[in-house]
Amino acid sequence: MRATISEEWLQMIDEKIYLDLEIHVINKRLILSEKKGTKGYSKHLESIIKEKIEDRKRVSEFLRKNGIKVDDPIPEDEHFVEYHYSCKVDGGYKEGTMKYWKHALRYSLKKRLGKYFATRE
């Protein structure tokens, strides 16, 4: 259930979740690339990771300044994952959850990372 917080805060929570997932996916690709010995591709992946880490720092700083904490994901079942978050507001806390369908997350990640990788269709 979502807490009644500003839309900007919800967007930043969502952005934090996606940035963490993007960095994870690109790191996995980097490890595979290094095993295969493709140095050019590895450098490309490292530059993307640096960019994403800078974005994550910016988002994390915003969340920290506004007293927002996003917890690690909790798998609901094989189709859904849930993220709990809490926000310091007016001397108290507001807590909520954001539930994502795993296939929708995968599709959104593919779209977000599409600008960095050529896709075959």
C-alpha cells in the first residue's frame, strides 16, 4: 500500500529501484564480457556503470535529505516483488510499499537500457 507522499518522492523511490537493478544487470554483463576477453565492450560497460552510479548518488542524496529509506526487495511469489519504504514526515513516519510485476520490471529495464545496447528484433 502506498503512503500518501508527494508524487516527486514516489518518482525518486521508483528511480532508485530501477537504478539499482540497472547497475546489477550491467555488472553481470561486465563480468561475462571480462570472461570472454572483449576489452572494448568491457570499457563501454564500465562507462555506463560510472554514469549509473553517479545517477544513483544523486537520487540517494535526494532521498537522504528528505528522510526516505528504501528497503531491499521482498519476493512475493514467482510473479511479484515488493519494496518497502519509509519517510520521515511531520515528526513521524509514513510507511508504504511498492509492488512490481517481475515481467514489467524486466520490460522496463530493457527499454531503459536500450539506448546503451543495440537490440535485435
